[in-house]
Amino acid sequence: VSFGFTDVTPDEKVSKVKGVFRSVASKYDLMNDLMSAGVHRVWKTFTMDRINPQPGEVFLDVAGGTGDLSLAFLKRADQKATRYGQHHLKTQAIVCDINDSMMASGRERKEVLQARGELDWVCGDAMALPFKDRSVDALAIAFGIRNVADMDQAFREFRRVLKPGGRYACLEFSHMTAGVLQSAYDAYSFNVIPKLGDLIAGDAPSYQYLVESIRRFPKQDEVLRRIEAAGFKRVDCTNFSGGIAALHFGWAV
Ligand code: SAM
């Protein structure tokens, strides 16, 4: 089954991706927990370990959706501020997403109302970020880069808005490194995920898109090379759950 993403132009991809996330927005957090049995939270925790939030920093959460990473950033910065007496420093997290429905769903979360620090929601495209050069201390994109029509343009944008010395983290579904579990993973992703999508969100095609887009996404080494080509330094890659997801991390100069 194909959701029709194979031969589309970048403009068509942008509008199809918008449709997918408009459709899944209200059930997005629940589906994430169900599909990954909650493991996406562990991957995001590791991502925040690498980002290492500091009080007083500006964090940009590109394709931030309902704001998971931004909330984690503010929470960790607040814990450090408490430990080191730094509450005079104002920490800011910005969720930037192309899709208003995803952000609207995020704004309703109770954790958002309880967040300490500044949390902003900005509608914008990863390929043309509405932020100044060298304006953010750390930038992350979780499960977003796969949906961006021109990934290399997005990497260049990430580098442009990061301050020299800024940290960059990219968490994305990837490719399993050990062949033994591949057939079980294939069976799960091609059969179970679209059925779950149908059952919970009433939308199998959007979840079929998710599975297809993971297959088409480049392997770990190629992503690393393309992040370096955008000018990031000391880029590394950590596989999670045997490569089901991978975290690329690098530094802006
Ligand atoms: N980062 C969140 C998380 O980890 O839960 C949300 C990830 S969700 C799978 C992907 C998000 O990417 C959607 O909210 C979608 O609207 C957004 N998106 C897709 N293309 C984008 C683009 N070109 N620029 C910014 N956001 C984009």
C-alpha cells in the first residue's frame, strides 16, 4: 500500500505532510505512547541528556508538535536553577511547527500550564526558520526531519540560527543495525501501526505514511554526513533500541 509520497514534488510533500499532522493532532500524544509502548519518552530523555539544558538559555524545538522537548528543556533548566540559585536567569523554549493544529493540541496539555520559564509557540517552516542568525543556544528536532521536504536546507537553517558553540540534536526513526529483529519490526510496522492508527485515530493512511516515510529516510551514516556538510562539527550518532531510532548530535561553530 502506498500513501502516494513516492513521486511527489517538494511542494506537494509539504502540503501532504500538513494534512497528515492536521489529521492526527488530537490523538498524537496517545498514539506515540501506544505505538512505542512509551519508549519514545526514554529516547527523548536521552536526547535531553545530550542537549544538557542550562538556565538562561534559548532553546528551539523545531517541528516541536505538542511540545515534549520544550517542556523537558524548561523542567531541567528549572531544576538546575534551583540547585545553583539561578532563578534570576530567564530560560526560553520555543516550539516552532508548520502546523497550528499540533501546537494547539500541545497548548491544552496540563504540563504546559505548569511549565516554569517562558514557553512560546511559533508557526514556521524548518526550511525557512523565522528567527535571527545566531539567536539560539540549543536546537533539537524530534521525529520531524523525516517530514521536511529539503533536509539539507533545514540543516543549513539550523546552523544559521544557532550561536557559535550551540548544540544541535536530531532524533529520528532510523534503520535497525542487527538483521535478526528486522522481520519482527517489519511485521509490526506494516501491520500493527496502520491498524492502531485506524482504531485510535480513525486514520490508517496517516500511519501508513509514517511507516513508509521511515523506510525512505536515509541511513544513519548518510544523515551524519549531511549534517556535517551543513557545517556542524564533531557530529556523532547514537542508536536507540537497535537502530529503531537514532540521535545525531553536533556543534555549531
Ligand atoms: N517533535 C514532536 C515530538 O517529538 O513529539 C512532534 C513530532 S511529529 C511526528 C512531526 C511534526 O513535524 C509535526 O508536528 C509536523 O507538523 C511538523 N512538521 C512537518 N514538516 C515541517 C516543517 N517543514 N517545518 C516545521 N515543522 C514541520
